Amino acid sequence: MWKKKTIYDRTVIMNFTRRSGVLLHPTSLPGTPGIGTLGKYAYDFVDWLEQAGQSLWQVLPLGPTGYGDSPYASFSTFAGNPLLIDLDLLVQKGWADKKHIVPPDYIKDTGNVDFGSVVWWKTPVLKKCAEFFFKNASKEDLALYKAFCKAKSGWLNDYSTFMSIKQVYDEKAAQEKPASSMWNAYWPKSLASHEEDAIKEWQSEHKSDIEAIKIIQFFFDVQWNNLKEYAAEKGIKLIGDIPIFVAPDSADVWANQKLFQLDKSGKPLCVAGVPPDYFCADGQLWGNPLYDWNAMKSTGYKWWVQRIKRVLELTDVLRIDHFRGFEAYWSVPYGEKTAINGEWIKGPGVDLFKAIKKSLGDIPIIAEDLGVITEEVSKLRDDCGFPGMKVLQFAFSTDEIKNNGMTNYFMPHMFTTNECVAYTGTHDNDTLQGWLENCSEELLVIVAQYVEGKKLSVEQAKKLVENGKLRREMIKTILASSAVYAVVTMQDLIGTGNEGRMNTPSTTGANWSWRMKKTDLKKADSSDLRFLSNLFGRNEKSN
């Protein structure tokens, strides 16, 4: 039993119930035109999770994606991604006309997501569906929509206005090709500055466009909440995800400029990143605007409280990405080409989470504490009572093993308590199979001997990779660990190679686009996974 004094009651947060589950973003679901949705195949996946004895479904951030298609760079941290809306479900509810949703020939229901094509096709289709709903919905459904608008007005009004302005000026930018089409560089000053009179005038002149954007968010909210309720009936908790920072081109920054480190024109004074390390000599320059934590504190961290509350409306447990940034963040002057010339600046620390607890009570948060973590960061995590993360792939490094032996704290035998969540890999890792196929021979033997528990030759280790046994043994290893939650990516369950990698950090192109095939749920043997979950006490019935 966890007895260390923290600002949270840890028994409330994790309930000390061993669970296991699968990491799969809805965009990766199969079967629907262009992209995975919240329709039939999402429900099929929930059914499969139940059959496999799993009680967790972890997703990536659910917001509308912008440049690079990254769910970690959204136009809003509060809104839902319209591309996830299932069009067939809209027709079934009488909220859309079937003739409006027929995809063109270039939109396929197989293969990876082509975000450009999907956006080009689906965005105007959703607008037609919104117009149809507004004209044809029943009084009861319109009342539900109005109630939604009232309940979510704290973020919905700004988001819908932002997207309405953005649509107009993005179209102008496409023709005029300015140096930057960002709101702080290309919009009229009065709109970019979020001046009240200018906003009201815009809203008055663009009522129908703004209404459509709100209706589309209503579609997402209804479909997501129906899916969440269905999962709950099956005993499945949803794990959500938010990045610590928000995108510069977002309603969040535009509507809350006083809460960020910006100049009078809305340009960042400094931006986020991480310093140079063993993996990247120049560091990583993310470019997100940084928070003005003093301004945040003066409001009682209201914006952060609202953000956490919103994600916990959509999910049951929350993972916060780059948790170490709350202790100290890497601040790089705006305009730098690399992250080298930055400095560590103290973050809000435990003060933020005390404010969140005061407003929302004990809430279930997983701290993403990966990377170079200092004692101060570990103390903040422990003072809050949050479980951290252990990624099995990070357990194995030939250099570290040579220097320190098998003592890496990511190795399951080094987990000292149940205060962590174990993963085979994350969205930023290669798949297990892809990683194993590209390991050095020396490291491959170490991994194989660790999970098999016996001495093996290079040839024997390679054979275990070829037949998929080593990958399956690694999955078994984290399920058997003392971690309170164990999460496996869908790609690892079905043995996808590196073509299934979700994201390669600091690159653009094919990231975030992987999709399952309809046959993959059969390929991932639910009976084997159920057996292992029962064996290691991760099925509720086995606790």
C-alpha cells in the first residue's frame, strides 16, 4: 500500500487495481473512408478489448490537427478532431443526407491515412452535414445542440470564431502567399489582438459559418461520449493524453494571449524545446509559445483547470506529455535556428497541481517522465503522487549495460513499487518488431536472454525475432511486471514492422498515418492476451 504523503490520495488515483490495455489512436482504426472514425470499427475494437480481457484503451490527443497532422499540435486543446466523426452514424441519426457523404474514388477505406486528401474531401462534407442538421433536426436534437453550446461556451465560442477567421484568411494566404499566414502575422490587427468589438462584428457577419463549426463539434461530442459509454459498459477505461504545450496556431493562444510569453503583436518572446543531448547535438526546437506562469497563477491557473477538466470529460485517466516541464522548461529565444541557446527556467511546480486538486479533487494523472529526469522532477512527480512511465525499449542499451550491468530502471526487475505504468513502446518509438529487426546483434542477444531467461546465440536470437516469439515474450514481460498498468501498442500485438511506426520525432512526412487492416483484430489473438492478463492478475475478474 502506498503510504507516502502526497498532495493527492494515490489510492483514489489508481485504485491499486492491476490493469492492462492497448494504445491505439482512433485515426488508425480500419474500414472507413480515408481515416479511422468513431463508428462501427471503434465499437468492434471495444468488443475485441473485452474479449481479450483488457480494461484500458489509450489514445493520443483528440484535438483537430494542424500543420504536420500531429495530434500534439492542435488548433484547440479543448475541441475534438472533426475528421474522426463517422458519417454513417450521422445518417443513421437523421443528421445527414446519405447522398452528401459518398466519398470520391481517391478516398479509400484501406491503406494509410492521406491527411491532405481526407481534409480536402471531408471538411466540406461535414459542413453540408451541419447545414442539413440545422435545417432538419428534431426539436429534441436541436435542444441537445443548444445545451451543448451553452455548456461548452467557455471554449467553443473562441474556437469556432478562430476557425471561421482562419478559413477566410488561409484562403487569402493561399492566393497572396505572404511570408507567414499565422494569425499574429497575417490577420487584421484588430482580429489578431482579439479585440472585443472586432470579434463581435466578425461573429455577426459570419453566423452561418460559426454555427456550422459548432454543430460539427456537437457531432464529435455526441459520437465520442456514446463510444465512451459503450466502453464503460464493457469495463474499459479510456486513457487520454495532452501535451504540456499548445500549438502557436491555435485558438488557445489567440484567445488567451496574456497567459503566454508574447509581445504586443502576438509573436512569442521565447519558445519551447529541449537542450542538446546524446541523441541530438542541436537539441529539439519545438517552437511552442511558453506560458507566462505568473499570469496563470494570478487567475488561480483557471485555464489549466479548465483544460484538465475538459480532457477528463472525454476520458477516464489522463497522461500529461513532457511532465518535466512543470518543474523547469527549456526556454529558447524566438528566432533561434536551433535549441542550443536556451536556458532552464523554473516552472510552476506543485503549486499548479494544488490548484487543480482544489478545483477538481483527486484526479487520475500519469506523468510522462521520460528523457533526462532530474531529482527535482522525480520529487515533483512523487510529491503529486503520480505514477511515471516505464518503456521496455528504453531498458536496453549496450553502452549502459557494459558500464552499469542490468540495472537500468526501465528494466522490469528494477521496478521498485507499483507506482508506474509500463509500455512496450509509445507513439514516438519504433514498433517492437521493427526495433528488434534493426537491433545490433550484441543488443539483440541481451534482449533475448533477458526475456527468455537463458543463454542464447545470435542465430537463436534472430530466429526468435523472425517467428515473432521474442516480441510476444517482451509483451508478456511487461504484463508480468509490478507496474500497476501495462499498455501494449496495437502494432506490437499484431507484429507490424517499422512501417507501422506512428511517429519519428523531429521529422515530417508520413507520421501519424498508420492504419490497421480489418483482419488485424483476428491476427491479434484475444484468447492469448486474455490468458496472460488473467495469469498476471490484470483482468478485473482475476483480482
